[in-house]
Amino acid sequence: MGKLEHYKKRIERENLNKLLSLLKQYENMQFRELKKELGVSSPTLSAYFRKLRNQIECFRFEGEDRRIKRYRIRPENKKEVETQLAKYEAINFIERMSNPIYIYDKSEDESRAMALFSSVPPRENREAWEKEVKKQTRLGLLLKFFPRLKKECDMALVITVRGRKGVKP
């Protein structure tokens, strides 16, 4: 896949998630409102709806002009969409980090695991910093702050260390 195709796919993915985010935020929206918010053409928005047909639905309020199409997240898919949007936000946050460190740690019985993302200033000695973070960030530290974690629980932990301005911890 070339750079242009990769860029187009990324923009489409961002728009699809923004569309779902808007519908989650406002409960339902008209076609023209969504088109304006996303800044896309009518055919492009219609293509997005086809891609999301299992997650969203078109409807009309009783007595409303039949030409007005409203869209909403299907009630049975709300939890799935919320999870998808949370993952998307976490991935975007991590992708925007400069010079990230990734550490994965499992408990001895492999019942619990932790992933840590940390941003390190470029002027630091990366290897020394990574070694120190690995030494101090063990599963025990996580369990100390979250003692009620259950074995079947999934958790993502995102941490920034001395982040740049504008980076949210």
C-alpha cells in the first residue's frame, strides 16, 4: 500500500470514529448535520453509513418530514461502540507521543498483565530510563493501586512522564 492509500485509509478511519463519536454524543443527528460536521460530500457520508450499517441505523420521528433522515447508534451496539471509541482514543494518544517506551509485564501465574506506555524526553539516556522504569514499574505496583482487580479484568494503563505541553496524562 502506497503512502497516498495509507493516508486515505487513515482519514477514513478517523472520520468513521468521529461519526460514531458524534452519534454517541448527540444521540441522533440528521444527515446534513453529520455531513457538515465531518466536512465530507454526500456520497462519502453515504459510503460511511454502508460501512457502519451494523452499528448505526436510520430512522424518522413520527410526523417529521419524510425527507429528513436521522441516524443513531443501534441500542444493542452502544457498549461495543463505546469500547471501540475508547480504544481509538487510546491508540491516538499513544501515536502522538514522542519517543515512546512500551513495557509489558505479566504476573508469574500469568493471570494478570500490564502494559505501560511512557513518553521520554529525547535528551534523556533512553536505555537507562527504560531500565529504571522497568525496575520500578512491576505488576505489584499496579496491584497496590488497584487491589480489587479480578483475574478476568482487562486494563490499559497509559502514563506520560514529564510530557510536553499539550500532552494529557
